[in-house]
Amino acid sequence: MIIIKNGTILNVEKSKYETLDISIENGKIISIKKDISATKKDIVIDANEKFVAPGFIEAHSHLGLWGDSAGAENIDGNETSNPITPDLRAIDGIDPFDKVFEEAYQGGITAVAAGPGSANVIGGQFAAIKTYGKRIDDMIIKEPIAMKCAFGENPKRVYGSKNLMPTTRMGIAALLRETLAKTKEYSEKLDASKTKPELKPAYDAKLEALIPVIKGEIPLKAHAHKANDIFTAIRIAKEFNVKLTLDHGTDTISVVEELSKENYPIIVGPSLGHRTKIELKNKTYETVGVLNKAGIKVAITTDSPVVPLHHLPLCAGLAVKDGMDRWEALKAISIYPAEILGIDDKIGSLKEGKDADIVIWSNDPLLLESKVLYTIINGEIVYKKD
């Protein structure tokens, strides 16, 4: 058993600090209370005057799919041979030996959503994974968690350069609608074939992969920066009655009132860095706080590798600097992404019964000078600062 003693616990669900002990066994948090007794067999960590936080969570990344310090031979984020690739699975491309995994857990990030980039109208399946391990199969929290789709400049640029559809926003929407409509028909035939086998359609890997979307089991994960693309994503989600998350949302600050009525979660960022294209002209760290104050569930993203993943707490701190409530910023990299990804029963807060993904910090995690002293994932100490 591991026992963390006398730490200042960040209770993100109740927005308060508590001085308590935590006991860990078999990968889970067993108890959180005062004065937990230790035996000689227990590993005891003295966290007096230290901050004990849940492992932080990145809600949108491409971790392990764009190799660090690597060339084309280790870049696997976009399959640009076809604009419709829902049958791609992130876990088949992720490389856990990429240096960025180590940087992530040493920086307090213990879980991420990782998946394909935004070159395709439908890019493939995202997975929720832990950031420590050698074999991706053993790192999976839940898979798939979402189906990536993309609006705007990226699919237009990639396929327009090949003189293939889509070359316009209309083309992107048309391809997505067509594919979802085919999936709905395919799914209905499969259901009907349970009593009438002669109705069973020929196997289609792309449509099979989209059945969980049509049935509301996983959301479309929509890359959308501009307001018109955001509303197109919402329009199509409503047409097919499917779940949706809005990822990036650069222009959302311009349409907060409208979005506050829609009840779709928004994963905001990356806000650190230059405005490298027209879709990013309204990029600001104020956005996530403004959306949060309007009652919209938000998470903060680095869009790693766009911004290094271990800078996720820095991004939350910069959001606080630009007006976001401090506790809400902490929630935007812990419990809120866990809820958005549908894994809050396992991670996202320090709670008895949840996975023991715990980070001990030298100070408040949102302060630039704070250092990670310990990272615990699945109840194992995977990092200890010398």
C-alpha cells in the first residue's frame, strides 16, 4: 500500500483545499481521510506543505502519432489518401516509446485523448489512454471514445491540392452527411437482419466504425475554428441526432450567447502560439473563461504536438491570468475533460474507488515555478524527482 500523508489535496469537485491522507492499493484510491495509519510494509510519502492533485487530463491530442525528433517515417497522424477514414484506430499508430510520453507524466499529465489529425472530413477513432506504459493495449482507458471529423481549411487544403472533393465547406458538409446517412441505413439493415438474415448488407468497415456514432454511443469530435464551421457541425449533429464535442473553437468567443443555448461541450485551444492562419485570428486565452462563465462545459487543450503536452498546466494558468476562475481552470484540465470524454467514473478527481492517478506538486500546479515531485499512475510511482 502507498500512503500519502498530510498533503494539501485539491478537491476539484468541491472547489476546495483539504489537508488529508490518501491510501492506495491495487491501482485504486482506497481511502481519503485524516490520520491513515501505516504499517512497516507500506510506502509512505510525506506531502506536508505540498499540493496533491488528480493527474491532469488532455482532452484533445495527437500524442504518439507525430514522432518527436523524427521525420516522415514516424509521422502517422493523417491518412491523406481518402477524406473518409472512420475505420482508422488511433491505437494502431500510437508509439508509447515517443519521448513526449515521458515528458507528459513528468509534467503531471496522466491521461489523454489521442487520435488522428484534421486532414480528413472523417479522420478516425480517438482513444483515451494513460501516459505511462510500453504497450498501448495496456494503457487504454476507453476505446473508442470519439470519432474525429473536421471542418474548414484543413480538409479543403489537403484535398483541394489534389483537385479532389472536398474543395469547399459545402463539400465537407456534403461528404459528412452522405456518410452518416449511409451509416444510418446500414445500421438499420443490420438490425433488421437479426430476424430477416436476407436483409444483411455486405460488410463495410467504414460504416461499421460509424455505427457507435449513429447510435449515440460516442460523439463526433469536430475540429472547428470558425463560427460558421461550428454551426455547421451543430446543424449536422442535430440532423442525425448524434452527440458532438466542439474542438478548438477559436471563434466561440464571438458567439457565446448562441452556444450557451446549445449544450455542447467545447475543448478550447491551442491558445499558446502565433495566429498561423486566418482561422486563428480571434485566438485568445480569454475564450475558455468567457465560455465557462456562460455555463458551457469547457476543457483546455494543447493540441499536442502543436503545444508540448506538459505545458497543459501552463495553459490553464494563462487562462486564469486572462480572467478565468482558478478552480474552474483546474477543473478544465481534470474533471471536465474526464466528463467530456466519458471516463469520469475512473479518473479526473481524487475520490475513493477511482484510479490512483495522483500528482504531488511542490506548490500550486498553476504557478509557473511549481515542480512535479511524484507522479503516480494506476497506483504505481512512475516518476520521482531527484
